[in-house]
Amino acid sequence: MIHFERFRLDNGLTVLVQQDKTTPIAAVNILYKVGAKDEQPDKTGFAHLFEHLMFGGSIHVPKFDKPLEVAGGENNAFTNNDFTNYYLTIPKNNLEIAFWLESDRMLSLAFSPESLEVQRQVVIEEFKQNYLNQPYGDVYLLLKPLAYKKHPYRWNTIGKEISHIEKATMDDVKAFYGKYYNPDNAIMAVSGNVETEEIKALAEKWFGTINKKSDIVRSYPAEPQQKERREKTVYRNVPQNALYLVWHMPERTNPGYYTVDLISDLLSNGNSSRMYQLLVKEKKLFSEVNAFITGDLDGGLFMVSGKLYDNVDIKTAESEVYAVINRLWEEDIPEKELQKVKNKVEATLIFSEISVLQKAMGLCFYELLGNAAMFNEEINKYKTVTTNDIRTTAATLLRKDNVNVLYYLKEEERRVE
């Protein structure tokens, strides 16, 4: 059980405080409610670009990392479809340094042409290295627009294409910052050997004078229900043919999310899972096969991916995947098997309550979902999933007639055809 307190500054900044007297380290997490889904279709990749720009220096702190490192701290960040998250750990005695640094870049990012150009090139290189010049790197660039036709989840966090970042102007990035990087669009959590009154004083001192600016109207086009099979075939210079099957799943706050998550674990969590036992070990169709979820807030994806052994027909492999999935509703699911995957989930969630950083990050995330107290409810939500829930959900969601299929084939397969 995570105990915490919440307060909100007059400028809208939500602050969560979790006391942990067992450690001399404090964690500070700031979540900005802006992700790739908040971008314009012709200006994608901005949320991720800003993740980099926020380390490029602010008005009073030319190098964000330097004073933090001197104080014994570490930091990092990540961006996804729904939000951008900045986190750091620092000795409790130096906690005020974290407030100083984070408030300065929220209030007054430097926006030098040099910083923009440096981070632009970093992001462009990341795009090339991780998505264009790496085997299977462009899979999500292909899958997302295949699965999504209306919702902005149809592009990746890195962006639709490099040109959007190449053409980003100073006015573009300043406008993005001005709209989203404000106290009333942020959630802060502090975990460590701290008192709420102490954090209130620091928050008021360093963040209280930052003006409330946001006037954000969030309206994302709803993704129409998919009622047909979609298929795409590509040829690449890769060592193995690969198969990707993708279905839409419920939004993160829907009770069905937990059922779908457990379905993915039943299918491929560990060497005793159904897909590994049948498709890898017994039939030797795949060298590896995985089922997993993206868990996006507005409705993510349930995905199956697998690398095929040579001389295995990809259509045959696809049929065998469906056969494993179909067993979820055609046969009874042993309670013992479901309990095993529930136990793994529970262990993971309990472990997340140990680290001050994981607690600070988790509190921010669940506050974004609606209430940080949801952090304490996750285990029970998984526990209440029944074998009948698994059967019904699998039969409804994981059908052949609403799947997105990507055949990712070796270049030599094209020549054979």
C-alpha cells in the first residue's frame, strides 16, 4: 500500500508526496500531459524533440546535467503517445537543487538556435539509426498507420517522417512549449524521506510564481471500430521472415484492459506459456514469438510478433497462431494456469512499490489516469479477472476478421516470387 498526500498550487501544479524513511535518496518525477497524440499530422515528433530540448539548458542553467551531477543526482526522461515524463534521483539533503532545476526549465527554456540544431540532429540520427537502418526497425512505422486510420496514434513517437523535424522552426518549438510546458499541465511527485509541509514550501518557492498558461482543448478523433482484415507485405534485408498480428484493445482505464493484459501473459509470458510450448518448442515454427500490449490511454494494441525459422510458410505460421489463440475460448482455461500469470503480475507490481523512483513515477501516471490512489488498486483489478472474462474477451477481440497483419519478409523472398 502506497500512502501519499496531494496538494495543488494556485497555478494548477498538482504535487504528490510519498514519504519513505528508509532511504537517503529522494526521487522527483514531473509528468507533462503532452505526447505524440497532441501533435499536428504535418508536425509530428515534437513531443519527443522536446524531451531532448528540455536538457539543452534554461535561462539560469546553461547545462542541466552539470549541477545535478555535482549534487550526486541522476536524471532521464521518456516520451510516449500520451505524455512526456522527466525523472531524477538525488540525495535528500540536496533535494532543493532538483526543484530549482525543474522549475527553471518549466519557466524559461533557453531556446538557443544552437541547442535546437544540436537536438534536431540528435533526433534525426536516432530516427535513422533505430527506425530506418536497423533490421525490423521500421515495423511500428508500418503497423501504426495500418491499425489506426483516424486517431493520432497512427504515427510513432519519433514522428511520421524525418522531414517534420528537419523543418521544425524556432517559432514552432516555442509555440509547442508555450502551450504544453506549464504548471497546470503537469503533475509532480516526490518520494523519499520528506515531509509534506517541506515539499509544499519548496513547491511554492520554486514553482508558485510560474504563471498558469494552459488553455488546452483536447479533442482526439475517435478511431472507428475495425471490421475488416488489413494486410501489408514488405521486403527487407533481414535474416528471418517475421509475422506481426495486431488487434485493437480497450483504453487504459477500461476494466477490459486487465483481461487483455493477462491474455498476453497466458500466451507468451515465459517458457511455459502456450505459444512458446506449441509454436517454438513443439512445432518449431518460430525461433521466438511474443504476445504483448501497448496499453495506450485511448485504446492500445494487442500484438503478436514472431520470427520464423527458414522454410516455414508464413501463412501456415499465421494459422497456427490463430489456433493457439482460439483455444482460449474453445477450451476451458485451468484456474491454476491463470493464477500463475496473476502471481507474476502481482510480484511485478509489489516490486514497483520498493523504489522511490518507481513510486514517484507510478503516482504521476495514475494521477494522469484520474487518481493516484489507483496505484493501490491495480493488484485487485488483476485478481478479479476470471477464466470466463478471458474466454469472452478473447473471442470478441482476437478474431481473424478484425486483425492487422504485417508480413515482413526477407528480400530474397521477393526474388523467388
